[in-house]
Amino acid sequence: MFFPLNIIGYVLEFFYLRLLNDQEVITVSESTKKDLMRYGFKKDRIHIISEGIQCEPLAQLPAIHHAKYDTPTILSLGAVRAMKRADHIVTAFNILKSTSSHSHKNLSHLHDNSCHSRAGENPEYEEATSCHSRAGGNPGNKDVVKNQQKTCQSIHKNNNLKYKQQIKNAKLIIAGDIHDPYAQKVLHNVAKSPYKNDITVLGRVSTEKKWELMQKSHLIAVTSIKEGWGLIVTEAASQGTPAVVYDVDGLRDAVEWGDAGYMTKDNTPKALANEMIQALQDEDKYERIRQYAWHKSQKLTFEKSYKDFFL
């Protein structure tokens, strides 16, 4: 909606909702319930009934290396409109890609790749730390400590090299209607991106292509200003792809405040890039979130919505 109709609608909404705040109300998320309470609706008169997803969740969750694109792929899916803020995703992708050229030292503040955090994944480090513990500050065991430090540094360096190679090859796919005037701004940002060759703009896609993109991408990025429920987040989860989202109404509910997806601490492209980095860098956490999100998506059915409404 364009000016001044958007302003008129915004003002009228306040008074319209005030006239209804003594009614029984159905909404789809805890965030929206709290929003309605700010308009004066009574807590005990607001009922949450979950939405159902249109797609059938995968019967089984395939292994990542079987299901996903060969290179880390971020997906932006949906009509490219101002309230969806796809330009934030493009900027975040630029930040993400730029980390592949950072020095080993500079990468440390962007993601936790320390030996300590990966001790459980690397027998060499566990052995080294065990030796360090046995050294116990004994001067005669200085060589053991030095070897432990060298091992730690070697592991850290190898992990950074692997991570940087992944990011260097990362791709962004933007799929959705691009006829809105705002979409031209996004396309302009893509055209001037130093990583434009790694960004694909598909425009509007078929339903079948939508499911395919959800299944094969590694992450779906959602940066809406606000949602009732982040339905696309749950749909992607049902196809085996976790989401990275802004901390806004509807999206925080869909990722369960970071348990069923990745949620930013700040709603900025930099924070979004950092969550992408965490997802691509920590494979174990990624798989845990992916499994949990897929499991939760199976509970959002139209049958459940029907039962919640009538029973």
C-alpha cells in the first residue's frame, strides 16, 4: 500500500482494534498474542491456534551430503517486497563472503573455531590437552606443553582453512516475485555486489521448484519486519533446511527463540551474517537444529488446527 493510504491504514488500525478488544480472539503465535494485549485485548480471551503447512514434511531426513547443493547455499524465498527486507540478506551475504579473505587472526572474532570448542571432535586435541593436564606445571614437561600448543595451533589453522574455503564457494539464491518497485533496489544491490557471480535471482518459481530449493539449500534467510507466524520457516524445516531469522514477531516463534533455527541478537545484516557463519562453521549444532526443526514441523498440520479450533 502506497502513501498516504498506508499512513491512514496504520492510524485506523489502532482505533479499529480498540473497538474489538473485548471480543474472543484467535491468533497464530505467542508474539501476536502479546501484540494484541498491547492493544488492550484480555489475555484470557486470546486463543492460539497454530497454522498448518501446505507441503508434506519429508518422511525421513536425508544426510546433508546427499540432499544439499555441493556448495553452501543461502536461500531467500518469497516476494521481494520492502517488508521482507531482502536487501538485508544481500548485504549479509556480502559480509559472509568477505570473511573468506580475512586473515586467520581476524576470523577469530567472527566465529568460535577455537581448539577448546572443538575438543570433543578431535582426538588429537583431547590427547594434547590430556598431556597438558598431566604436565601440571612441571618444568620437566615443558616439551609436552609446547607440543600441545603446536597441535592446537595446527588444528585451529586447518579448521579456518576449511571454513574459508566453504565460504569462498558459498552461493545466494533469491527466488520470488520481483515486480515490486522495492525489488529494483535489491537487484541494483546484487548488480553492484563484489560477489554478484555467486548470487542467482530466479524471480517467481513454481511450487515444485520452491520445494526443491528448500530441500537443497543449506539455510533459508528470513528478515521480515513482522509476521503472524513465519510459515516459510516451518515449511523449509519440513524439507530439511533450518532458517536464520531476525528476532521479530512471528519469526522468533517459528524458530522457537533459536532452538529450531538461528536467530540474530540484533536485526542487522552483520548479525545475520554472524548467524550464517555459526551455522556453516558448526556442523554438529547445524545438524541438531536441522533435526529438531524438522521434527517440530511435523506437528503443524491443518488437522491439528482443526482439532484445536473445534475440540
